[in-house]
Amino acid sequence: MSEVATKPISLDIIEIMNLIPHRYPFLLVDRITECVPNEYSKGYKNLTANEMFFNGHFPNNPIMPGVLQIEALAQTAAPILLTLEKYKGRLALFAGVDNVRFKNIVRPGDRFDMEVYMTKIKGPIAKCSAKGFVDGKLCVEAEITIALK
């Protein structure tokens, strides 16, 4: 792919698994609906009652753990860099998170929509602004740091 994209690309689950090493039960993005390399990425995770984490978080009141919401956002951020030719084959590592705010609950049956925008890059380190939504309602927002290895 070129350094300057003229239109957004999308990635299905197979293409996502070719970019990042995560697999069930830790692959937390089902599709990248829109990605402009070096700019932004949008995607989603369809949550079912069969997700392993719902069994213990919490019995009779299942809620997606906040830390997994943040991980899903980080996985959505990875294609922003990994779809660039110069970073092809590299590993995007979740390096940090700042200014996290949880606004609403994410439950089984929800489609967790994610938007991640790169705000700064310096060498192999990128800062991103990330948000997660359910039915258009903001559930989580954070500043995520991604490091390339």
C-alpha cells in the first residue's frame, strides 16, 4: 500500500489476523470498516454471551471489562501503521494509555464500535485518540500509545 491513501480501506477478520498476532479469545476486533493508513481506523467487535470474560465479569450481570475495551481499541489502532508498506510485517505493541474515561456499560449482544485517530508519531511510537461506542453512545475514551517492534 502506498504512503498516501486516497480512499479508506477495509479489512475482514482474515486480513486483521494477517496484521496482528491476536487469536481467540484475545482477538477483540471483528472488522476494520474504514482505515486510512497513517491517519485513522474504525472497526467493531460483536459481543455475544459466549465471550469467556462474561462468565466471571459479572455472574448475572455481564459487563465487558474496561481493560478489554482498551485492548480492543489498541487492536483497532494497529492497522493505522501496519497497513503502511514501511511497517509491513512489524509488531504493534500496546505501550500505554492515558486519560481513560468510561461512560457507559458494554454488554452481551452489543456491537462495540471503535474509532481511533493518530494524533502524533515519532519514530516507532504513535499516539492515538480512541473512542468506543454502543448504539452511538460513548462508552470509553482514551489516549493510546502504540510502539512498533
